[in-house]
Amino acid sequence: MGLFSKLFKGPEIDQAKSDANAQKMRQIFDQMVEGGKDYRLIFGYTEDVSRFNYGFVHGSKTKIGNLIVGWNEDSQTIVVVPTVPDLSACGDPVWYRRSEILKAYRNKYPTDAFVIYPDKKGYIAINAYDWLEDESLYVYVSQEKELAEFTDFFLNRFAKK
């Protein structure tokens, strides 16, 4: 019984690797965002899907953008810092203050995403899961508790329609 339960258990989280990446995310965020220590963090990603139609060939191509997402309950602010799966580089942070956004909501279809419209011209859809195994596309970090806390914050104190 023990052998079969190990065979069919599926992939297991490497907690040491996850903790090291969570620490790297914290260092990057604190370096890029003034007062970064006042924010709680999760890993998220965004997708850019482009569709193509070349006569007989139809399809789509998806680009994944990795994000370090910080939130501060007191200031009701979400800050997004673009990064890469190995956390070796990052882009400039973008702030979303509840008082300055047009609307925010959780979209359940076609993917589960936290959607923020800062204005009528653009939006960001933040996808987040408790753990994603593919290190070539996503930051390797386990975040079940943090994701639950972010979801609660987003739905109960940040989202507005």
C-alpha cells in the first residue's frame, strides 16, 4: 500500500526551493517599492493571448508575464512588479490604489483571475494559484495561505464594480 500511495501521489512541493524563491520575491519587491516591507506578497501571472488565422491554419499563441503582487490593506493598494520565472530580473512597479481605479472584480471564466481596470483604456488580469509546477514558465513558490489572504482582501476590501 505504501509503495502505490507514493507512486500515485503526484508531484510534491520542494519547500526549500519555494522558501528561497519567496525570499527572493521579498528582496526584489522591497528593493523596487518604497515601503515594500508594509506589503504582503504573492506570485501571480498574466497572459497575453494572440489569435491567428492563416487560411487553413488557425490557432493562438500565449505569452506569460510573471508578477510579484504586493498588497497593503491599510492603504488599500496593490503593487505589481513584473519579473521572470527565475527572479533574475524585474521591471518597474505599477500601483493600483482602490480610490483611483475604475473597477475591480474576480473573473471566473475562462480563467480564474483578479481583474483591475485602472481606467477605460486598459486593464490587468492577475492569475494566481497556490502552486504551479512548471518552473520554465512560472515562479516556483507555494503560497496556499497567502493566496487565500489575498483573495479575501481583493474580494472584500478592494474590488468594486
